[in-house]
Amino acid sequence: MNEPRVDPWLVLRTRSRHENTVESVLQQKRIIAYLPKRKVVRCWKERKRTVEMPLFPGYVFVRPRANQYEGMRYIHGSCGFVLADNKPATMPEKDLHAVKMLVDSGAALTVESELIAGKCVKFVAGPFMGVEGELVWIKNQKLLVINVDLVGGSVRVEVDREEISVL
């Protein structure tokens, strides 16, 4: 028997600070949309206030049915799909489910778009200043594990985030 076809999750780009508007219009058009948000403390005129901000600024996840693509063409604040090989890039269900679990957990979330495993980094302070390496793993917000090629081998060392810059 054929399994029911499940429409893929796609990534829709938005103009800066238009994520909520785009999500709202998509929902009005009955297009499944998901905008993951995190709580952030902002200060205005000596007052602190907790606000919800997009976890991934400039992006909304959508799951349109085949007959809904035309209705997505003219949404104020939308900039089109993220593309891969000239086709809308799909977001694996398991990855989006993981994002939802993190958001629903209530944990303090931050997105480090520069600190991705495999990126080349350079020590800009501390005892390893000037040494370049590859980011292997983010241990926590303050420590990183860097793979540094020395004498034909690798050395892993933990450093403070402030001691490195991304190349």
C-alpha cells in the first residue's frame, strides 16, 4: 500500500523584523507555518521586559500543500524560499522536531551562526594566540574544543569563547 504523502517543511526567508507578520498571514491563508521563538530580556527606559524574539531571525518554516504555493507568492515581508539546487530547500522533519523540543523546553536558547563545527578559527588571545585550528565541538557557552594541527597530529584544547575568532 502507498503511504500518505507528507508535504515537506520548507524555509521561507523574510525581511528583517517581518517574521511575525509573515507567520500570521500564512496562518490566515491556512498554510502550516512555524516560527520558533525564544524569550529575551530587553531594557527600555530603565525597565526590564521579557519579549519573544525569533530563534532564527529572517526565517519562517512552512509546510504548504501543492495547491497553496500560488497563495504564498505575494506575502508582505516574504523574500522567497531558501533554495538548494534551484529548488526550495527542505527541512528534515526530525530537525524541525528537535527545534520544537528545544523551544518547548523553556531553556535559555541562543543561536551562534558563526560557531559551527568544521569552521576555521584563530586564537586572538591567551597562550595559543596566533594559532589556527578547526572548531570541533561546542562544549558549553564558555568553552570550546578546538582541533589544532601541530607536528603532523592533532591537539584538542579547551578555551574561552573570547579567545578565538572565526576566520
